[in-house]
Amino acid sequence: DAKTTQPTSMDCAEGRAANLPCNHSTISGNEYVYWYRQIHSQGPQYIIHGLKNNETNEMASLIITEDRKSSTLILPHATLRDTAVYYCIVRVGNNDMRFGAGTRLTVKP
Amino acid sequence: DAGITQSPRHKVTETGTPVTLRCHQTENHRYMYWYRQDPGHGLRLIHYSYGVKDTDKGEVSDGYSVSRSKTEDFLLTLESATSSQTSVYFCATRNGAGTGSTDTQYFGPGTRLTVL
């Protein structure tokens, strides 16, 4: 599976957009990009996933570059409740979600 | 998500004792998974099931066994618990019916296990 690289931590002001980057330069053509988050002590929560087109749902938007070597998760109006660790995962199929260290996002008032 | 419950939520046990953790789901999802989460390692897959009585090993299966006798329940057993199995255990389920958001993994609330 392709390896992902994410910043260790990021801060965001409440009400502003949070843009979380992920590099996956070795991604292959049939690998999806998944984003999950984990709020302290809770189970990981699915956010969004995509293959090559940009995706949007009620939680976030996913922007994947044309060469698919990187992506950005966008939380359009971050709230304090969005403080969590965000995981970017590149995976063929869905049987083994390899979670790395993720990005610790802190939303500040 | 996916009506997943785990029991117990917290357990303290002694080295050498058997321990069984239960994952229960109400969504009739075909696939079920057990992960453990430790500091510095993220989540690692222990075992998974692709149907009743059908299971397979994951990345860190040594010392663990699983059983799935009905769709809604997936049991994880530590035959003889060791201190290295102190961890937070998460169960997950997946519909498996196709692509899109219905085919993602949904996680339970976790079980915190301490082996003394």
C-alpha cells in the first residue's frame, strides 16, 4: 500500500477553514484515499473518501490533485468539536485500514 | 455508526487469564474487524471476518483468536493474556455490498484492556 505523509500537528481558528494536507506520492491507480478522525478516547470516525475526483459531503471536502500524489481535507468552518487526530489512509479495497500517526488538529477559539 | 457496541468497555485482568471481548452490530454488515491501538503504532488489524464462520488473520494476530457464529457478533479471545496485550481494542464493521460510503469501515467505541 502507498505510504502517506501528514504533518504532525496543525492549529486552526474557530470558524475558519481547516486544510489538512496528505502526501501519497506512491499511490497506484486503483487505490482510494480515505480520511478518518479520532476524537480523544473515541473510535475512529469516517469522514470521506475518493479515488480521483473531488468529493464533498456534509462533513468535509476532499481535494485530490490531478496526479493523485497528494490530497487535502477541508473542514469549511472548523468548530472546537473538530479538534481531533485526522488520518489519511491510502488503501486498495477496505480490509486493512493502516492508520499512521495522523495530524493532530487543534481548533482554537 | 453502524450500531456497534463493544463489551466490556473497560477490563483489568491478570497475566495468564483468558479474556473475551465482544463486538455486536445491528446493521447486518458482512465484514467485521478487530484492531488494537497503542501509542506510537496507530491502529493495527488483529483479525477480521468476511462472513459467519469465515475469519482471517491481520497484521498482529499472534496470541489472539476470534469467532463469529452469527452475523451480529464477533468475539476476540486472548487465550492467556500478557502485559503486552494491554491496549485499546476497537471493533469495526463494513457493509461489503459495493462502493461508496456504504462500503467504508465504521468503528465501535473501544474496549480498554489492562493486563497486570
